[in-house]
Amino acid sequence: MTPEQENLLFQNIGQIQAGQTAILKQISSLKEDINARVDKLEDRVSTVEQQVSNNRVKMASVGGAAGLAVALVAEALKQGVLS
């Protein structure tokens, strides 16, 4: 191999290494972006789950209060208080 060919070979190897380094940096950056987006989605899901749970509790309490009111009215009607 001539010195010129050897020099070209080492230049090509250097370019390949630089390209690989750039690709790895881009992949790392993409991974960080994806992880950040997943974290945001997890936070949103947690918030929605909490809101759904709160709404279920509210609906249960409203349903329980309505049932209690109906039972009281029915009892009052039996006793003749509301007649």
C-alpha cells in the first residue's frame, strides 16, 4: 500500500468514526426527547385517573344522598308526615 493510499484509508476511517459519533449523539438526543414525552404522558394519565376517581366519589356521594332522601321521603309518607 502506498503512503497516499494509507493516508486516504485513515481519512476514511476518521470520517466513518465521526459519522458514527454523530449518529450516536442524535440517537441519544431522540431517546431523551422520547423519555421526556413519555414522562409528560404519564403525568397526564395520572391526572386523568385522579379526576376520574374524584368524579366517581362525587357521583357515589350524590347517589347515596339521593337514595337517602328518597328513603326519608318514603318513610315520612308512611308515617303520614307529608300527607
